[in-house]
Amino acid sequence: MQTLPHVHDLDPLLHEKSRLALMSFLASGDAFTFRELKESLRMTDGNLSVHLRVLEQAGYVTVAKSFVGRKPQTRASLSHHGRVALERYIDHLEAIVREMRGR
């Protein structure tokens, strides 16, 4: 018997719209500064920090802190585990859509 895709089986960490936007943006390049993410995604410092922390704790995102000159800089990138999770999430969404369309 075939198991049908179900929306409740989607990764809850990625199903939250801000985290999905963040993951999708990170998938488009190598690494981005905190400022680039904040401006591109139109998030507040606090909101972005919380979402980055959640994704980092899950192993989906790698966060590196360094100094550029004398200024601290935070850079985030999608980890291999995060890329696999995002691809699985998208595949699952596509399967749900196909099922809804009767294909």
C-alpha cells in the first residue's frame, strides 16, 4: 500500500515562513552576512537572531563569527544537512501538490 504525502509530515522547523525564507535565501549562495540577511529578508535583528539560532541548533545552518578590521561580523551559510533537509521539504511539498492535482 502506498503512503500518501501529508502536510503534517512536513519538517516543522522549515514550515515556519521566516525560517523557510531564510533557508531558501541561504541556498542561493555560499554565505551571507547578518546584515545582508536582515536587509534582504526584512527581518529585525532579534527575529533573525532567533531563527538563525534555531536552525543552527538543528544543524541546518552554520554561523561563523569573526572580525573584519575591528568590527564583529556574523556570517551564515547552509550546511550540507540543511541543504538535504530543504530539498526533502521541497520534494514533500511537490508530492502533496501532485497528489492534490490527482497525478
